[in-house]
Amino acid sequence: MGIGTQQCSEHLQVRPMPLLKRKQLMLVDNYQRQINYLRISITDMCNLRCLYCQSKPEAGWKVHQEILRYEEIIRLASLMVQSGIKRIRVTGGEPLIKKNVLMLIENMARIEGLEELTLTTNGTRLVQFARQLKENGVDRITISLDSLNNGRYADITGGGNLRDVLTGIDEALRVGFVPLKINVVVMAGINDDEVESFVRLTLDKPVVVRFIEFMPISQQGISWDKRYLSTDVLKQRLSQRFSMIPEKSIHGNGPAEYYKIDDAVGSIGFISSISKHFCDKCNRLRLTPDGHLRLCLGQDMEIDLKQPMRDGASDEELKELIFQGVRNKPSGHQFHVKRPEGRGMCAIGG
């Protein structure tokens, strides 16, 4: 059943109305990349203050009227799927702190033509939400977790409780989110001594631990130049401790390189955003909490969809803006030349 553009705001319990079947198009940019993956950040707010993302409260959150309403998110998501998007990931900030987020998830999962709905979370509220997320149509979950040490986790996250996340992981696995992905941003001198501990998680849990290179975006409480560590260094270190067998069967939308450790239940992966960028295969767009279509994580180019929508733009006019944006998608990020000067990661979406 499709999704209409009727209201389904944070304060209304509304069921979607059916759309007439429409031919799904293809989004192809000027570099012949098919764009079929959209990350939607539904809030820039978070219950943690991670030192590389939003370590200071004065980093600022958008005021309520600047953030997309739920009915606006559903309308834009529906138009994006009609235009060629096949997979959507809901992110934040922390999406599970949003009021009535399950209603949004339920309506988004019903969008006609959407093949997969996933979610990224810090895991602190998964104990309460895991079963309902499964029941409401989320296909897979990714958890951001940068330490398995209680004290260090609290330091990195500005006071977070590691036990909340670990119990949330167990609950997500119990209700059927298998395999469960865990993203680890590796920072030299901060948590790089824990990579072996993260690998051992895969020995008896059906999780996919992915090590991500630290990117030079919004590191408000940490210096990228001093903390960056390439995945090649990690692979070399881990290969001295574990037998790493290339793994080709992991399902996902991204460019991670996967391996399995001997006799492990789960797997590990490496995302080399800086050292071996994968821009030539980029298939994604991002919708920011305030309704801007961001064309590349590592560049500040954005298309404002919110204001035209609120000014009365038709569905066809909004879709034309989407296609224009895709045509202007840059060939790749410019982290090696300059760092994005505009938004921090909390305002772009994880």
C-alpha cells in the first residue's frame, strides 16, 4: 500500500492512504552512477555528546519549526522513491528520541516501491524499541558504538551508559535483527587499542563490526590530524592476531570490505572513507533534518526542498528539484583538499 501526502505529524496517529501505482524512475547522475539509497536524518538532537560529533551543547540544535514535520518527511521520501530511491536509512542525531518515531517508521515502511528500510541508532533506547521497530517494518539496524570500556565510553559520549547499549544489542538480536551491524569510528590514541576486543564480539554473536576511518567533519572536541588512522594499519594489526578470510555475502548499501575470522559467528568490515575513497561507486543522497538534499557528505552542496515544499510546490516540481540535485552531484568528496565548512555531522545526519 502506498503513502499519500496527507498529514501524519508527530502529534497525529494517521494511517497512510493508497497511491495510484506509478512507474518508478531511475536517478542517474552525470557520472553514470545510479543513485538508489537515501539517508534521512529526522533530527539533529541526540541524548549523547560524542566528542567527534556534538561534544558541546552550544553546537546548537535547529528550532522546532526549522525541522521537517513527519508528514513532510513522508512526502519527500515518497517522491524520492517514485524517482528511483530503493533503500532508505533513518538516522539522526538519535532517531529514537523523537516523539512518535514508531508512527513515522510504520508509515515510511509502507511506501510503495521501497525495497528496504533500515535505521542507525546509538543503541541507548533499543531495549524499549527493538521489538516495535521490527514489527513496524525496519529491516536492519546499525548501532554506533566506539568503546567497550565503561569509563571510556562515558568519556567519548559525554556521559553515556555502556550497559544500555549492550543490553540493547542483546534485545535487538533476540527479536530478530540478525546480523546486527556495529559501527566503530577508530581514533588513534583514544579507542584504537580496542579493535581486538570488538573483533572478539563476532566470535559468538551474529554481529558485523565495521571499523570506520575517522573523517574530518565537525570534530569539535578532537583533532582529526592527530587521531586519524587508516584501515590498512588496522588490517595489518589484526592479521597478526586473527586469520581473516574475505567475506562476500554481507548484505548492505555501502562500500565496506568484509572479512570473517576463523570459527566466528559474525564478521568484521572496514570502511576506508579517506585512504581508499569509493566516490566512483557512490549511490547515496542525504536528507538533512531541516529539509536540504545533501549531495555529498564531504562537500557543502545542498538543495533546499523544505522551503519550496512549504511554499506550495507540487509533487512534480519537487521531483524536478531532486533530479536537478542528482545531476549536480559532485564526482567525489574533497577531504584531501579542504574540509566541509558548513554543517557538523550532527546537522547532516549519521
